[in-house]
Amino acid sequence: MVSHRRSTQPGLNPGVRATVLTAAAATAAATLGATAASADPQTAPRAAKTRVDRLYTEAERATQQYDRAGENTRRLRGEISRAQDRAARDQEQVNRLRTVLGSAASAQYRSGGIDPSLALLLSSDPDSYLDRAAVLDRVTGLQSARLHQLQQARRGLEQTRAEAARALAELEHNREAATRHKRTVERKLAEARRLLSTLTGADRAEFERASRSGRDTGFPDLADLPAGSARAAAAVLAVRQALGHPYVWGANGPSGFDCSGLMQWAYARAGVSLPRTSQAQRYAGHMVPLSEARPGDLVVYRADASHVAMYVGHGQVIHAPYPGASVRYDPVGMMPVSSVTRV
């Protein structure tokens, strides 16, 4: 008799299943081991330091944008003030011309405004009338000129008011931009502080020593040349007085500085007015090769010119590095040099 029982489905017997589970467990353990290795205490601090450096760089760029927005805000406030002064003067002129023309119109109305040809026929002294008519023509011409002046004054007033309105709108735009950049800076600095707090005291100290300092690679030896000018020498003396002062983003002294604020402050002590941002300071004089740098020259870093320092001789610059650090000396090649500007 043939059995028609359904055959057992192929599968894993208990012994085989145990073998597979053991292999899976070993694979999982290896994976966890690899993950643990990737989070090696030796590599985690290095990754945190790299991230902090990048956050400081990004915050510095946002700081320069914030500084630019602030500079534009001050410029626009000046434009608005001047436009308001012009508008007040133009309004006074409009009012004065209206008064003069109104008085002349009232006088003509009171005189009856008789047609000149009829007045000549009725006049008992035609010669005297003709003399008076010549004066009247001159008066009428003067009134016409004043009317033209009034029209011009009103157009000027309208244009001045339009300029003031444009400046006010741009001012509000710059305020909003400054607020956005400020939030960006604060967010990145907060993240940098959080990452630094995860480092041990020794790792933080190492970061402070290694960050930017000691990265002079491949730059030529710079000759010990004198300052480029008397004002450059005065700026060097000033920037040395700032050594040890804290980096404060958006600040240009005297108690704290960001990078471009320090340059602006130092040159102001030398009687030179520099623009506020590192991007604008790059063009505040003429560019020279790094190999010809002299004390007082502005050394601008990165392709976007987001950092600036002052060359002070002996292959060194003085600059405001980043939040948490003080104004200090560093090698001129601490970062990629974009340009050198002699003010």
C-alpha cells in the first residue's frame, strides 16, 4: 500500500539552527566591535576638534556678514538723516515760494485785474501808464520765474522723500539680515562650546595650542623689513597694545575685538579709517606679495577673505583668532593666505 502522507518541508534541524544563530551572534558582536572602534576615545576628540575648528570658521564668516550689515545700517542712517535735512529745507523753500506767489495773486485780485489795453484807453496819463506797465511785466516775469522755482522745489522734495523711503526700506532689510547673521553666529558658537565641553581638560588645552597656531607650511622666510609707512608703524604699536584682549564677535574695541574690528581699531589709532569688514579691508590699499610683507600690512586669509590679521615682522601676525581666545601672535601661514594689503 502506497502512503500518501505529505513529506516534511525542508528546513533547519535544531543543530543547524543553533549553528546559524551562533554565527549571527558573532557577526553582530563584530559589528558592535567595529562601531566601538569607530568611537575610539583616541579618535573622538580629534573629530570634535575638527568640527569645532569648522564651526569657528563658519561663525567667523557669519560675523563678517553681521559686521557688513551693521556698517550698511550706519551708512543708511546717515543717508536718511541727510535726506530728512534736505526735505526740511526743500519744504521751507516750497512754503516761502507759495507765500510770495500767494501775496502777488491777492494783490492782483484786489487791483481788479483790468485788461491792459482797456486800462490804457481809460488812462488820463498814457505815458505814466506805459511806464507802470513795463514794471508790471517785469513783476509778472518774476512771478513766472518763482512759479518755476516752486515747481522745481516740489519735484526736489518728492525725490528727496522717495530717497528717504528707499533708504528706510533698505535699513529694515539690513536689520533683518544682521539679526539672521547674529543668530547663525550664536548657533554655531553654542555648538562649538557644546563640543568643547565633551573634551577633557587636556584635550581642550591641546586644541588651544594646535588651533591655527603652528601651521606655517611652505611659506617663504620673510625678511625683517621696516614698516611700510609711519602710519603702518603706528598701527603695529596699537595692535600690540591689544594683545591679551578677548575675541568678541562684532566688536571693534577697545575692550574686545573680532578680526576685522581689531584692524579697524589699530589703524584708527594711527589716524587711518579702515572699512569694517575683512573683505573690504582687503582693498583698503595696494596688494603686495607675501614675500614682501612689511609690519603693518594686512594679511587676509581664505578665498572668501573671511579672516584678517596684521603682519608684525619675523614671520608673525597679530590677530583676534576666535571666541574664547585672546588677541595673540601666530605664524603668518596659520591659514591659507589670500592676499596681503599695504594700507
